[in-house]
Amino acid sequence: MLRAMIALILTLSFLSTANAQGGDTPDRSATGGAQTLGDIMTRQRGEDVDNSFRSGATGDASRAAVISNQLGTLGGNSDPELWRALRFGSADITASNTGPAATVLIQDGGMGWLKFREGPLTTYGGALLMGVIALLAAFFMYRGRIKIDGEKTGRKITRFKAIERFGHWLLSGSFILLGLTGLISLFGRKFLIPTFGHEAFSFLAVGSKWVHNNVSWAFMVALVMIFVMWVAENIPHRTDINWLRKGGGIFSKGHPPAKKFNAGQKIIFWSVIVLGVSISVSGLSLLFPFEINMFAATFAKINATGIGDLLGFGELREALAPHEEMQYAQLWHAVVSFVLMAIILAHIYIGTLGMEGAYDAMGSGDVEEQWAREHHSLWVEEVLGETTNVSEPLKAPAVKAAKAPVTKTAKGTSAKAAKAPVAKTAKGTSAKAAKAPATKTAKSTSAKAAKAPVAKTVKATAAKPKKAPPKK
Amino acid sequence: MKIMFIAFFAIAVIAVGANLILKQAGFSSKNSTSGAAVRLDN
């Protein structure tokens, strides 16, 4: 009995193996080797069909019929064979235009690109942006505007120089234009044509393309500028761990100490650099079609690592039609841009509506000292520490800080402030400050700073109110 | 704010400049993809 059972199991397993093998190579003898109903049904189920039985069946010129024969005029090939050669890119084409794409007349990979572009890309990309906007709105309703906790001092510290703000606005202005025109290009057919009609959208689409193609250079220039100007200050620091652990103080009281850029800003910076470079490279590939092909080479490298097999998606295609390179570049360009747009929406929120005093950093370049102490306490120490440690006249950032009280103090407290513009206690008690010019809060001043001859230097600069920075 | 508007103006200058330079250098689509047998602007 047991022997009979084992024999049955073995027989069944062999049969199933034979069936499986038979499934891999369908019998096409009934159609003379052409595709069968089974092939069509398999494709309609969305499963892959090995097309090698068709891609190779493109005729044989060596067996060409003479001109008087039925197929003679086609050089020995049938119409289906010629179409297959066109379809699979092996036909000998002569075209009057030039470039790698000129002789590709049928590119069926384009359907996959079109479906992805009109499907998941627009759906999930749009949902991501709308979701981020909804989240920010919900956060604003829950948290409100993050105010400056302490009393404002009326003194200003220069946070960003003119060239830094220029680079920032060059980048942000171009990015907003590129984002809007990119969205018009992607969503126009679906949303704008039904609303405004073909004629109006045509004008908009042509304009968007021009702006998108040409403003991209400003974005790339600005990307290089901000990288060069800010990379040193955006290198991760141990204080970032504490800042992140406390969530930047957004959901709690108190402000974790931070240098010129806190961990959140560093995340924004590196996102802009990494994603911005990626967008730029894929954008350049699209700006100069078929000149910069990246994906076939990248897929080959990915295949070499074996990641595809490990994750179960198998080998990536290493031979791509010229158009496919562009299609992958376009999808990559759009996907990465959506991610960066989502990040930048949060950045715009916190830099404008979300936080009191934050916009000044990029507006005038000068921030309220109390704001700086709350959000970038270590940076304030560095800036004022530098000035208080030297006996030479104050350097640029602190000079403004010193000058500021004279013009910024609204209610005639300039004299008081002028006596101790740099010194400041947590609650802005100027009287105390006047008595002890260099004393500061425990967290923000060093002993050196307290001993430094701040008052003397400050008085010298405070005596020139006309040169003070303009009022807000 | 002045710096912001200067930067926005610079964006426009760079965009117009880039377009002119690329056109002059023969990088337009019609120039870069048409063969000798194609007559442009006729």
C-alpha cells in the first residue's frame, strides 16, 4: 500500500512537472508558428508573453521570391514579417531626419510609459501634493503660528548675506516656476483642456514648455550656488541628534539648541541638493534628447548587483530603445520632482506662515535676536562669541546686531539699548544689561564673552545710527 | 525684498539668455534632428 502511494505521488509530480514545462512553450503548430488565442488571452490577463517567436520571424531575404512571384515585390517577406521587423526595431529604415530615434517607427514600450504617466504618476503625485497641503493645514489649525516665546529685543542679527539670499531666491523662484509649468504639462490634458478648451491650453502649454526648458538653467546655477555657500554649515553635527529627538521643539515647549542650520533645515538642504541634482541630470537628458542616456547603463549596474533577483522583480532590461531612455528619464524627473515639491511645500510653510520671524532671514537677511536665540542658540553664541572674543572692532554680523538697537527700538529706548546692545538676558532686561554689558544668559554666553570688551566696541558702532539696517 | 526681486529678474535674464545661446549654437530640436534633405523655415 505504502509503495503504491509513493508511486502515485511520484507519478503525479512528474505529470505536473511535464504540464508546467508544456505551459512554458505553447504549441503553435495550429497557427503555423503565429501567436495563438492562448497567447492573446495571456497578454490580456496582463501576463508576460515571450515574444521571441515573433520578433525573429521577420522573413529571410536569402530566400526571396523573384519579382514575378506573389511576394517578390516585398523582397521575399510577407507584410506581417515586415510589420514585425518594424515593431521589433530590426527593419532597415531610411529617414530624412537624423538622430537615434529617427529610424524607430514603432516603439511599443511607449504604451507602458503612457499608462504609468496617466495613471499612477498623476494619481499618486497629485495625492502626495494635496496630502501635504492638507497635513500642513491641519498642523496649522492644531499648532497655530509658532511664536517667538520670549520678549522681542528689537535687535537684529544678520543671518544671511545678500549673495546668500540671492542664491536662495534664484533657486526658489526658478523651482516654483518649474514646478508650476511641470504640473501644467502633466495635468493639462486631464484638467485644463476640459476647463479652458484646446486653444487656451495650447497657448499655455507652449509657454509652459518654453519657461520649463529655459528657467531650468537658473535652477541649476542656483543649486551650485547654495551648495557652495552652505554645504559646510549643513554637515551633520552631534547636536542634530538631540534636535531630532525633540522634534525640533515643534510639539513641545522649549527649543533644542541648534547651530546656524538645525537638523530639519539640514534635511531640507540635502533633499534639495540630492533630489535637485537628480532632477537636473534627468532634465538635461530631456533637454538634449537621446544625447544623455542613463537608464540602460544604470539597469545593467543594478542587474550586476543582483538586487533585482533579491527583491523578486528579476532582471531589468539592459537594451532600451532611444525613446525608452527618454520615457524613463521623464518618469524619474517627475517622480523625484513630486517628492521635492512635497518637501518644499513644508519648507515654504514653516518659513512664512508657520513661524513668526522666520521669513526675515530671507526677507531682509536680519532676524530678531530673540528668535535667533530660541531657534539657533548655538549659532548666536558663535556669532556674538566671535565678536566678544576679539578686541578688534566687531565683524559684519555682530556689527549689525550692535547697530540695530539704535534704530530698531521703537519707543525711545535706544539710549538704553545702545549701552548694551550685545548683552542680553533671557527676558530682555535692559537695565541689567546696561549694568553688565557683556553678561548674557547662561546658555548663550561663554565666560570669555562676559570678560570681553563688548561695550566699548558697541558704543563705537552705536554712535552711527544712520548706518543701521533699515527698519522692517 | 530687493534681493528677491533682483533674483527673479536674474531668472528671466538667464532664461532668455539660455534660449538665445542654445538657438545660436544649433541646439534647437529642428536643427538637431533634421537631415540635409529637410528645408527649415521655408
